[in-house]
Amino acid sequence: MLSTSRIKHLKSLHQKKFRRKENRFILEGHRLIDQALSANAEIEEVWMTKKSLESPNGKDLFQQIENKKIPWSIIPDKIIRQVSDSLNDQGIIALAPIPVYKKYKHPPQQSLYLDGISDPGNMGTLLRTAAWFGIQSVFRSPECVDPFNSKVVRSAMGAHFYFSHFEAISDKQILNDFTKVGMKVLGSDMEGSSIHTLSLSDIKGWILVLGSEAHGISESARSLITTTVTIPGAKGMESLNVSVAGGILLHALTSLEVVTN
């Protein structure tokens, strides 16, 4: 049984200031915890309801938890609901330390820069999409939503555990470095050139900049972009959601070849 103080502690991790202080965050749901275990992420402890344990997904997950010798316990549904930040909890939560990522030193060959992304769902979806396409270096402006926000974590579905570089860094600090070594700084913009006509045959790599939902790419980041790209579409619609646009652009970019020497 979780003590009142322990429940209070776990609930506090839904707030950014306590996540930073403790350097820990909450994982919720079978699939998310399964993804974390598959990525060999460190899990400190797991709590689940009896119903969750006896479900088909719960039985498989419990076997992994047992195999990895992760401390676990059965708790009542009402306690899970107290701790969970989800309206539809799955009866299982886990505590994990925030992963340790490599510090940025040199421009990676393929990267993503998130500029002022404030919506947790969009942030999480972009992280999940980046991981899907094998992007291991994701950078973000300090104005972005906290990437360990509970809604971001649920939307990212374990993507946090697949990145090598993942840090908040100013656009000037990082984007200038890419241009200095002959890499393209690509910005998503409705007035840009079609992504389908882009060639990467004469460059060493790229970083894709995606701007905020409301204001697009900031003036500061825009001044450092070498090429703007857009996704051609039928007339009538104003634009695409940033997470949808990011997925299409990442698919196109990762399909192109870049110079490796």
C-alpha cells in the first residue's frame, strides 16, 4: 500500500518544478511502460491494480517486470486514479529517472529543432515521429512545452528513450553550427519550395526547424534558415497541423541521400 506521503510525492511529479527537482517522471499505461522496457530504460518501481495485472497486456508486461527485477506492488483502483494524470487510466503507473542524454558538441547528420512548440500533444507526436524515422538528435528552444509533461510523455509513447541528443538550446547556438560545416538548416514554411524538389546531394546533412502552432518559426530562428520548404497540397486548406507536417517532412528528408564523406 502506498503511504499518503508517497502518493503526494508521485502526484507532485505531474508538475514541472518537482520533476526538475527530483529528476524523475511518471509513465502511465501498458504500451508506454512496455516501450520503455523494450528500450532498456531504467524503471525504479511499478504500481498496478489487480485488474490491470490480470489483463492480457498486464500479464505479458508483468513477466518483463519480473525478469528485470523491478520492484512492483498491487494497489487499489482509487489510488491509481489519485496518482494518474489521465482521464482513462489503465491501472498501471511507473516511476522512472529522466534519461541522461549526450551533450551537444558537433552537428549530427540528421536533426530536428522544435521552435516554441507549446501544445503537449503536438510535442509528443513529433517526438514519436522523429523516433520512428530514426532521428536520434532532437533539440528544442527553451520556450517549448516541458517534454516530460505527462501529456507529452503519453503522446510520445516511449520516444524519449530512443534519442542520443535531447536538450533545450538556443537557435543561435545550434543553427549557426550547422551552416558553418556545410549542412542545410531547413525551415517549414507555406511559402517555401516544394519538399519534393529538394536535393541533398551536395551537402553533409540537415536540421529541420518546425515552428510553433500559433506563430510559426520565430524571427530569430528564421534568420538562420538556409532553405524553406513546404508540402504541396490542394487549394482551400490554410495549413497542416505542425505534427502532421513534421511527419511528412521527416519522411521525405530521411528518404533522400546526403554526402557522407
